[in-house]
Amino acid sequence: MELTFDGMVAVVTGGSRGIGAAVSLSLAGSGAMVVINHLPMKRDVEGFEAVRKEIEKNGGQCISVPGDITDSSFCNDLCRIAVKKYGGLDILVNSAGFAVQAGCSDISDDLWKNGIEVNLSAAFYTTRAALEYLGNSSRGRIIYIGSSGSITGGGGSAFYSAAKAGINGLVRNLSKELAPRGITVNAILPALIETDLLRDRHNDPEKRKTLVDRVPVGRLGQAEDVANAALFLASDKAGFISGQLIIVDGGSTYK
């Protein structure tokens, strides 16, 4: 099954590293023009440069729009820049996220607020900003990168699980509201994906083996596993799929 996005424009938040980078590469590799948002910090900027080089090497197009998506006015600017640069907006992938290991008593007010803002509020702000333009597309797509922790309570902290559960509710509500406008809304719920975050938290070989033992398919997930699901949901083949929470976990969530 060939999925092509020639002439389509995608905005990917958190698109310079990890799952977001894999989504950016997959969309661009299938013909989309990709607008990549990331924070204006060294690691994210370097991540974008690596993604850009790979995309351009394969004949694709992308631009960087660095900024903080917890600022709703920036989200408006992000979408306007995408439309001004490439002439429209067809796909929004909300991939930006933030997680730390923290027990409830260790979560300060500021950490709680920041976790909810980055993982939930920012995704709403970008969605609201994109709607003006997605409505002009013949087939708009909104995809959230959630977490299986919204179901299991995993993810390392209460704010993360709570915010990702909020994403699930957002998907269910918006899928009903936006369907008459030709816009589908879905979330992908990954678990145990081998990103920088997981490698930093679990760099001991024995602990990593314990993680793998939790996955029935016998390996940790890769960012590309999530990107493949996003690519399908963004395609014309998924036009009758909306309001869904698709778990990408190698079978571990309900083990």
C-alpha cells in the first residue's frame, strides 16, 4: 500500500527529535512539505538540522519554526507561517511532550502546571490555531501522539498520565465536532519506544533487558513504529477512521 502526500502540507510539533523527527521524515519522504516546530535550544536545533539534511537528501522539503507552543499566540503564528510558505495546511501532528520521573509529593505546583501545559494545553492551542486552515483542505487530519500511560497510569509521573488522558478526551470530543468539516482526529498511544528519553532513563543493560521482557513481541518499539501509524492516519486510506486511540506498544499495555 503506497501512501503519498504530494502537494500536502504538514505541521509537526516537537518534530526535530524522537518520535516527532521520525514522523517528519516519514511525511516528507512520502511527498509532504513539512513545517517542523521545536524549541530554540541547542539539542532541538541540532536535531532539526539532522532531519533537514535527511529530508533534503531525499528530495523533500521542510522548514523550521522554533518556538514555545505553550504560548497560544505563537501557535497562531506557526500555522500562519506554514500557510504562507507552502500555501495551505492539511495535516497537524501534535508530537511535542515532556516527562520526568516524579512521585506525587515531589511534583511542585510549577512542575504540574508545566507538565499539563506542554502535554495537553499546547496540543489544544495548536489544534485551535490550525482549524482555520484545515477547514480549507479537502481532507484535514489531526493526529496526537499520546501515551499508553493514559490507560495504565505509567509514564513516570501523575502530571504526564493525567495530561495524556486529557488528550484522549480531546480526541473523542473533537472527532465528533470536526467530522462534518472533513477533518479526522485520532491519537497514537505509544509505549516503551526507544527514544532519547527512554535511553537516558534506562541506560543500564540489565534494566533494559527487564523492559524488553515486558514486551510480548520481544523488542522495544522504535520511533518509526509510531511514525508508520501516523503516516497511515494522515493518509486518504484512513478517511473513515476518527475518534480512535491506537495503541502502538508491541502488546505490552494489556499484557
